[in-house]
Amino acid sequence: MEENKIIDLESLQNSLAYFFNNISLLRQAVTHRSFVNEHPGWEAKHNERLEFLGDAVLNLSLSTMLLDQYPDLPEGHLSKIRASQVNEKKLASLSSQLGLGRGF
């Protein structure tokens, strides 16, 4: 196994200031499909199912916040605001600010 590709999950949890009860979920969350394909004996699943669920949770959470903050704004405007916040560029920037992806 290539050591530089294995993330130190304890350091990641410290960075997030959140400690997982089920560390296998965190391991799965940070495991890309290509890594699993390149390492057939790897014990973790890839993250795509969790990514699907996370996208739904993020959209629901932000939608609720926007409805509360802008009770009179039409749905089309709310959708545009949500889309401006929940997209690859914005989330990559937030991830970088949190120090995610630096390999821990």
C-alpha cells in the first residue's frame, strides 16, 4: 500500500473538530473509487453512496436555511442562491479552507 495515499483519520477528525463514532464511515467517505480499483484488497468501500447522501443532506439543510432567511423570495430565486453555494467550485474552496485534501 502506498503510504502517501492513506489519510491519517485521527488528524482529519482533529481538523474537523468532529470525532466519528463509526470510523469506517469516515474511511469510506475519504476513499475514492479509483483508489479502491487500484487496491483490490483495500478494506473500505468507495465514497460515492455517501457522496450521494451528503449532497441530498446539504441541499435540504441549505434549502431550509434559505426558506427561513428569505420567506418572501420566489422558489426560482431560492434555487439560484442554493445552486451558487452547492457546486463543485464553491465546495472545493470550502474544502480547501478546512484543509481537506492535504493528505493529513
